[in-house]
Amino acid sequence: MATFSADVYQNEFLPDGGTDVHAIVTVACSGAGEAGRSGSGDAAEIVIVDTSGSMSGENIAAVQVAASAALDQVLDGVWFAVVAGSNQAWLAYPQDGRSAMVQMNATTRAQAKAAVAGFRAQGGTAMGTWLTLATRLFAAVPSATQRHAILLTDGYNQHESPEQLSAAIEAARGRFQCDCRGVGSAWQVAEVRRIATALLGSVDLIAQPQAMAADFEQIMRQSMGRGVADAAVRVWAPQGSQVLFVRQVSPTVEDLTTRRQEVNALTAAYPTGAWGDESRDYHVAVRLPAKAVGQEQLAARVQVALGDEVVAQGLVKAMWSNDDTLTTRIDPAVAHYTGQAELAEAIQDGLAAKAAGDTDTATVKLGRAVQLAEETGNEEATTRLRKIVEIEDAGTGTVRLKRSVSKLDEMALDTASTKTTRVKK
Amino acid sequence: MTSLSEDEAVAPRVADQAGPARAAGAALLCPSCQSPVASSERFCEACGADLGPQPAAVAADAPVAEAPAPAAPQAAAAACHECGGEVAADGYCTQCGAAAANARHHFTEQPAPWVAAVCDRGVRHVRNEDAVALAAGPHAGGHAVLVVCDGVSSSTDSDVASLAAARAARDLLAGGPRIGNTDSVGTRVAASTKALVLAADAANDAVVAATTAGPGNPASCTFVAAVIDGKELTVGWVGDSRAYWLPESGAPRLLTVDDSFAAEQIANGVPRADAESGPQAHAITRWLGTDAPDHTPRTVSLDLDGPGWLLVCSDGLWNYCSEAQDLAGVVAAQTRSAGSEPLALAGALVDWANARGGQDNITVALARVGAGPPHSTAGTTRPIAVSSPEPVPSREEVQTDGNILS
């Protein structure tokens, strides 16, 4: 039986007239069990791989190995399918004419791997059609409460309009989670990030085709280790207050604010997908009407809900004080993750400005990113930034853009921009 | 946890005084934090909130003063005191988020019309780590016990510890044997002094019992207890909570000598105002608790032969008026505006300290000795003894400081 905890890190003291309360809430899950085996419904997995013409050669061979490795990780009894995507989506497995998912066992695993071995690279790229087929396949297995897909592409979405892709994403939202990967340098990070963000998944670059199998295996193993099908973070805030934002800040930065689903007048739910034994940090900011010095009040109840059941709760408090030594302290966790979120934004804005030819903005933004990475001790980000800019002074964020930069290095910096380092508590 | 005194003279009274919510026998919840509490508990083990009044009788055969109004809301689910909404099990309103009223932040006691106290969180502190416990016979000038403990703010759970300590000491002193009027002065002083030593033991035991196991700063607090028995006043203390005697006529007096770094400096000739505003002005050298080197109280006895106020307080008050003369002036001024009803006057003094910044928790306990403000009866108050039971740390030599018991 999975158990959740919610621990709050904040400075609850506000100065006289202060209104904004910030808190980091660490939600941890243990005893999650395995996907489809925790009694809350079946699990279903779809492997979606790009088989467009550009994949021919090394890439298609690597995809065959990777898809096969992923299938090896799917637990017996889990519903599954394999979709081959080009300018349209094909159900590569099962091919029994019923166009429906099957449960994993020794036979179906062997059949699926044989189907994967028969992939041929041809056609264009229309990822919306891949998502639409996956949505339909998942919908046909009502017993599956935990639905997850891996999507791999190597190119940009050139055979359908952005609107068509958006419509497919919206139709898939809430129906399944999707971890997305791009291989090589011909795909667009922003486009694939749009899919991953909407479908509560990750986005990452696979620079070399031969790294694909290990990555697929890891994604599928992680998904199989998620025995809690679907959890939501709920935020209650008092009458007359305003929730400024709700943001996941670890392991990656994801703004959840716009995913708000009303539970009641004072409570909203933010879907977080499936959970294994892991912990994730959330930054919650609430604006309150100021109270008199000495007053105390609750600024937010941050809860974990499985369906309608609240299984954990953390309290975010506000206490007005005229003791400067109390009110001026910034909680280290809040400070750290505020910096990490700004770091992600600075990297993405800087790379976008660079791509648009706006060298001045790119230099300022990436300089700020270098400074923030230094301040928050994010050495991985510093290493990646170093491949894009010459750092003159990390402390002040003084940088120069490098003259020639590898496209893959830029993409690696972009996809990794949302990854955060944990605060030392 | 509370380690109540099992003294026969006290224990039955505790049961008698139990409020209806306790007697019901149903599962009880702390009105402040909603943690489960036992009916025998006087305050919440989780948050230290007062679970109800525990006025102690002075003796088994003495008439018991009217019980004061409950200092804490009853355990039944309460409506929010701000918006009337429902208060959730987590202690906050489900609508406006206001914290449920915390009885620990401000409470009063008045076991008899002539003895009262107000204990308040002050302005700057988040918790009220001060505590007070009183007992009194119904007749002014009879028997009264006033105990003030000030939790050391650097230690955890010191709000729980201070309340446990104050009540344990009060119970012991209230239940102790009457000192016969026919006894000699020497016998009476010896008996009073012994009772104060035992009271400090009981208070120390209560602090130790309230201390959470494990690492961290063990709970600790100061201790000052004043016992009036007819014309006899005996005071015992550990730390820097104080007792003052403010007679109608004659010089007001600070009866205690702080166990503090500041007091050591004063003893070495540093002016009081300088010593008490220095960087370590509030560092105490003795306290109650697991890590207390020695908790034997120093004691002083006085013969009260004129009317006046006995004032027992924490540093939350005396920080703003340390000198006895200054405090007497403040009391006189507050008496003019608030009157001489003890509870009203104690409240006015707390308000006065809060108006000056309320930098610390504030506790003021008062006993009106003699009749209401009369004309000068020129009573001479005579110090009759100062005792300091063994073992005595060498620094306690300051006890004979002439400016205390001149």
C-alpha cells in the first residue's frame, strides 16, 4: 500500500503588511508497488516510434533494439501496443485485425519483438496522428487506469499543421502520460516539449542512436515501478486569497498553475500522473490579505489526493511579526528553487533569442543563467552552458556567445534546462 | 507527561475541579491543536495548550474560592473565532484559514479576589513560553501561592515545560502544611524554605518529564515562587524571574537577585541599567531542566506588616522597569487608570509592557496584601531572613547584595 507524505519548508513570518507566502512542499511516496499490480486497476503501455524516411539506416536499427529493450521491461499482464509513426500512424503490434491492445505474456512479447524487427523507414512525420491512435487504443481498455507511452521522433512535425498537433495533444491530455525523446539534431525541442508537458512526461535528447536502448529501458522500468496510477496535488487557499502559482521544482521544473482543476471554491487540484517510490518538490505561492502583527493564519493546505481521498497534507502558514530577524530570512529551499526555476527560464529564453539572431538578449539571458547555475550549485547546467558561451565571470554573469556551437550541445542545454538540483535540507 | 503531584491534599481537588468536557469520558481533543488528550491531563502534550482551569485550593479544609472562568475553550469542535466557519482537525478554519484560538497565548488566573495573574505572549514572540500558577485562600492576607516560570526560548517545548513546572510547584506549595502562627519565626522560616526547595524539585521534575527525548535543546525554564502566609512572605527563585514588594508606604523592593550574567556584573559594580542592556543581559546562569547544573532555589523571607502589592513577574515586564522604584511608579500610574482590582491591574501592566514593544512574553502576578489603599500606616517591613540551601554555587554570594534587602 502506497503511503504519501507532505513536508513543508518555508519561512512563515511575514513583515507588517506582508502578503506573499512562499513554500516548498516535498511530497514523497513509498510502498508504491508495481504498475497494474497495486489493486487500483490495470496498467497499459504504448511504444510509439518514428519510422519516417529520415530514420533509415543507423537510426531505424537502433529503434528496433530500443523498442525491443522497452518491451522486455513491460511486466506480464500489462496491456500494450506498438505504434509505428510517419505521416500517419500504424499499429505495428498487435496485428490481429481487432486494432486493440493485448496483455503482455511470453507469446505476445515474442510477437511484438518480431513486429519491431520488421520496421521499415518510410514516409513523413505527423506526430498528431500518432497521439490520436494512442488515445484511441488506451480508450479501448477501460480497465487500465494507468496509461503511459514512450514517444520517439527524429524530425520536426512537417506533415501536419501546428493546429492539428495541438488538437491531438488536447484530445490526449488526461488520457495518458507520455515521455518523449528526440534522436539526433533534426527535431525541435519546443515542439516535443509541448507534447511532453501537456501529457505529464519528460523530454530529452538522445544524441547518439546507440544510447537509445538504455534510455528506453530506463523509461519503461521507471513506468513499471509506478504502482500509484494517478495522484493529484491539491491546494486549498483561504477565502480572499490568491494562488500566485503552483510549480513542480524537482526533479524538473514544471509550471502546474494552468493545469488547475477546481475541486471546490477554495481548493484546486493539479494532476501529477503516476507515482513510484520517489519524491517531488512543489513551490506554492499564495497572496493573502495582510493581517495585524502577531496574527497567525493558514496560507495553504497542500494535499496529495488519490481520486477523492486525501492521503497527505502539509500546512503552509503565515505569521505576521515586526521582528526583522524573523521576517527577513528567506527559506533556503524556497531560495534554491526560485533560482532553479529562473535558471530554466533564462536558458530557454536565451536559446530562443540566440536562434532568432538577437545576440544581445541571448548574451544577457545566458549570462544570467551562468550566474544562477553558479549560485545554486547546478554544475551540470554550468557544464552545458560552457559549451554555448565563454564564461568571463560566473559571479556577475559576464559571458560571450561562442562563435561556433554544436546544434546538439544547444539542444542538450535546452532539454536539460528544466532539470533541477535538489536543495540541501 | 505532566507528572502531577500525587500529594493527597491536591490530587482529589484536581478531580473535583475537572470541567464537564473532561468528565464526559468521551475521546477528548486539545482545543488548540486537536491532538488526543487524556482527561487527567491539564495541558496538551503536543502543543502545550491549557486544557482548562486548575485552581488549587490552599488546603484541604479551607473553603475553595470560586473557580475562575475557563481559560481555554472546551474540547468540542469550535467555530472559527474570526469568520464562524468550521475549524478543521488541523487547527485552522476551513474558510478563512484563521488559527484556532490558542489559549496558551494569553491566559489569566484568579483563585481569589485578592490574587490574580495575566500571562501573555507579548508582541514579538510566536509562542508564549511564560507560565503562571496561583492558589489562594478566600480572605485577603490569608494564604496565597504565586508561581511564575519563563521558558528558555532556545530550548524546545519550553512552553510546555514552564506550565508544567509552575503548576507542579503551585500544587506542592498549596497543599503543604500550614505554618502555625504560634511557631517561632525561625521555625516558620525554616518550614517555608523547605517547602520552596521541595517546590523547585517538583517543578524541575515536571520540566524533565515534559522534555522530549532525543537530541536538541532540552526544555528549561526559570522559577520564582512566592508564598504568603498571613504576615509571612517567603520567596524562592532560580533564574531571572522576579518578585517585588511594593508597600503602601516605605520603599518598594526587589526581593530576588537574578541568576544572570547581568546580575553578576551588577554585583561587580556595573550599573544596573548598563548591565541589563548589555549583549548578554538575558543570559541566565541557573535554570530548571535536564541540563540544569543546580536547581536549588535561593530564598528570602519577609515580614509583611503593612498593606501593599506583592508582584511576581517575568522579564517581559521588568525589562521595561527594572528598578523597584520605577516599577512602583508604573503600578501606581496603572492603578490610577485601571483601579486596584488585581486582575484588572495585572492586565493593565501587561498592556503597558506590550505598548512598550512586548519584546518578550509577559507575566504579571499580583497579590493585594492588607486592606485597599489606605492612608499611611507607616508599616515597617523587616527582612527577617535570607537563606540559601546547600549546595550553593560560589556565584550566589551576590545574594547578600545590600541593594536588595537593605
